Amino acid sequence: MAISPAVTEPPALDQRARPHIAPELRRKHTRERLRTLGFLSPWLVGFTVFFGYPLLATVYFSFMHYNQIKAPDFVGLRNWKYVLTQMPLFGPALWNTLWLVVVMVALRVVFGLGIGLLITKIKSGVGFFRTAFYIPYLAPPVAATVAFVFLLNPGTGPVNEALSAIGIDAPNWFNDAAWAKPSLVMLSLWGIGDLMVIFMAALLDVPKEQYEAAELDGAGAFAKFRYVTWPSITPIVMFAVVTGVVQTMQYYTQALVAGKLASGVTIGPGTVIQPGYPDHSTLTVPQLVYQLGFQNFNTGAACVLSLVLFVIAMAVTSLLMRKRAGLLTAED
């Protein structure tokens, strides 16, 4: 008859050793926390210096009367009331900014995706077309805007001359309030190379096996795009939309330069030009922030505008991210 070995209990922990274990564990956890903070310190410093402190300072100055010369003076909600109810240019600037966000971002995503699809499908000359579409993106914003204003000049521009030669009544582009914002959209589509490269990388990353399986099931070009390509590139599309919204909410240089050049006013030392030519059609909220803060020295109102822009950008981004999360849940 086999005798099972006796079950022995683990030796009891020496009571004298217990007080020394807890401090050792605490020191180990402290070292781990310090190591983690060390790795996070570059991000923490950057976030605090370039985002946290400016945001808190903007909130603080939005309740102050501050002309950058005298000490700030607390005025409560006076700056907010002035910007939201009494400033005549706030409405047009906000409308132009939101119009550009909706139209420009949508067309840039569609155009960039279309160019990416076209280049990935052609058999020869891929390098040439990829370079030709990407080079305009490398042009400095001011230089690109100056070139576009010259090309679309109503009187001497080659675009209008070509349209007139074939019997088309050419518009006034940047000199017409109805065509100024569409002209800025055309300028942004000309420099579509950044989105083209991003979408090309996403399209080339779609597994070819899925396309082959779709072809075996009899799927056409549209069905393959809808059921194979689109689900694979949706995260990239969302990235392009979110970054496009954030960038367009800060749209400043191109609109300002185009308006100044189209107005024909000679810019010299001490010249102050009101932005938004023609008829405030190219005026954006960032231009209004600069005008209030650095030309009129009304820092409090400029901070209010900045916070309004920040809240709108955060709200739109949160809505897009929630929409994306809802789509993922529905697919699961």
C-alpha cells in the first residue's frame, strides 16, 4: 500500500524580517515611479510650457483688461460680452472659418484620396506623377499664395486670359467676395501632396488577398472600394479629417496674404491694412485675434476669441472621434 507523502506547510515567515520587507517594496515602487517620470519628463515639460501654461494664461487674461503696457485689470465678463454680442466682425470671421473647415477639409480629403487611388492604379510613370503632385506642397505658403494671386489676377492673369480666349466669362477670383473663399480652396487643393502621400501609404497597405477574394465573389470596382478599401483606410481618413479641422481652424497666412495682394494696397513701413478683403470675405478668426491682440492691443478680447476657437475645435474633434467610435462598435 502506497503511502502518500505528508503535506507540509511552508515555513512561517520570520517575524523579525517582516518590518524590513515593506520599506524595500516602497523603495522599489518609488524607483519605478521615478523611472517612469524620467521617461515622461520631455512630454510633461513640453505639454506644460507650450500648452498648459498658455491655456491657463489665456483664460486668465480673458477676464482682464490688458494692453500689454499697464498691469492687467480685472473686468469680469466684459471681454466675453464685447466679443460675443458687440463685435461686428466676429460673426463674419466665424462664418468664414467654419465655411473653410467644412468645404476645404472635405474637398481636400476627397481630392487627396482620389489622387492617391489614381496613382496606385497606374502602371507606368508613378514616380513622375507622385513627384508632380507632391512638389506644390513644399512651396512656402506666402510664395504659393503670391503665385496663385498672380495666376488668378482678373485683368492680367493667365487663367482669365485663357478662359476669355475660349469664350468663358472669367470671375474676379480674389477680388470678388463670392469667389474669394473658393479661390482659397483651390489654393489648398493645389498643395494636396501631403494627403496624397498619406492615402497612398494606406491604400498600398490594404491586403491584396482581400481584393482577390472580392473578385472571386464577383465584386466590381465600386464594391471592392466599399467593402475592402474603405474599411481598411477609415482610420487614416479620420486622421486626415481631424488634423485638417485643427489646421483650418488656425487658417491665417494664405487668407491674409491673398487679401492684401488682391487689394492692391502698397505695404510699407507703418502701413496697417484691415484684413478680410474683399468685404471681409477672407477674414478668419485667427486674423481677428492678431488684429485685436497686436494691432489694437486688446489682449483680453483676443484671448476670448482664442478660447472660442479652442472650444469649437475641441467640440468638432470630440464629435468626430465619437462618430468613429460608434462606427467601430456597429461593425463589431
